Amino acid sequence: MELPGIRGSSKMSKKINNVRSKRADFYLIAGIVEPGSRVLDIGCGDGSLLELLEEKRNVDGRGIEISQKGVNASVARGLSVIQGDANTDLYDYPDDTFDYVILGQMLPVISKPREMLNELLRIGRYAVVSIPNAGYWKNRFHLLFRGRIPIAEKNDNRWWNTENIHPCTIRDFIFLCQEDGHIIEKGIKLDSKGRATRFSGTNGHANLFGEQAIFLLTRDK
């Protein structure tokens, strides 16, 4: 697979296909973001993605993270990260502050995901959103045969204390974007081994076999 956004970068493409972690999406996102861009990473955690973007894409990166532990870890990496709550703090940013606004794996825990997508595309020319796919075949089988909600987090979590308050499928996300006029410029699904495949439309194959997905969005012109 050729890394989207890095033409002819076979070395990086090989690195992506060899990744066997839940954060294989980091390398895909790095390929989507144009070099030298202004980037905001929402819920940046320990700053791993921002660090990758600064090293590989020479971005002017900023981050917002709700946990003090994550902020401390990011600052220790030399990154520009502030403590804040994405549910409330994005409204303070002026329009078109960034080229790319990244929301990685956080949409299910956002209190108002529809409003969040609008904010991403207000303060950024593009939004890069990655989501865990509730329609993944293993989740369907788990519910069908065990009759219980599948939980992807730590073993001590159950349905009543999981952070995922708004789980969605790949198709759910696509239909929301279509309804609100957000343009999906790229859709990429990743399987359980981090292998990536481009898709378009409401692709049922991606919805069934994608454990997670990455979308590059822009506002309706």
C-alpha cells in the first residue's frame, strides 16, 4: 500500500504495513498531513502522534489534552500542549486557525459528536478523524452469540463504565457527514493487524472488516 500523501515512500509504506499495534493509524495520519502544516491534535495523550508529525512532516503542531499526566508527558517531549476539555474549549479558537485538526479515536467519548465535527471544520481547513468501528465483524459476532455488548477497553471495564458513550459504525459516520455536508476526501480502513485499505462511498466491506477507520474531511464548498 502506498502511503496516502507521501508518493513513492515505499519505506514508510512498509513500516505502516508492518505495524501491529492499535496505533497504526498514527502512520496513516502522518501520510495524510501535508508537510509544514499548522496542526491541532485534540486529545493528544502523551504526544506520540504530534512528535511523529513534527519529526516526519515538519508541522507546526499544537495539542490539547484533558489529563495532566498526558500534558506532562507531551511537554517532556518538547511539544506545545495545553490542558483542556475538547467538549468546551474548541469554541474559543478563531475560524481557520489550523490547516488540519486531528481527532484520534475520541469521537465516541465526545458528549456532542455532531457539534464536534462542525467545530473541527470551523477551526481547520481539514479534519482528520479516526474512529473505532462498532460494526466490525467481531463486535457483531460477540453480540449475536454471547448476547453482551463488546467492550474494547481494559478488562476491568463493563458496559456501564466504559467511556464509549456514542459508539458508531463506519456507515453511521459516513451518513452523518453526508447529512451535514462534510466532504469525505479519503476513507481508510484498518484491520486488526493494522493493514490499511482505501475505500469510498458507504462501503459495506469496510464496515464489516474494518476494526477502525480514518477519514480526511473538508467542509462543503
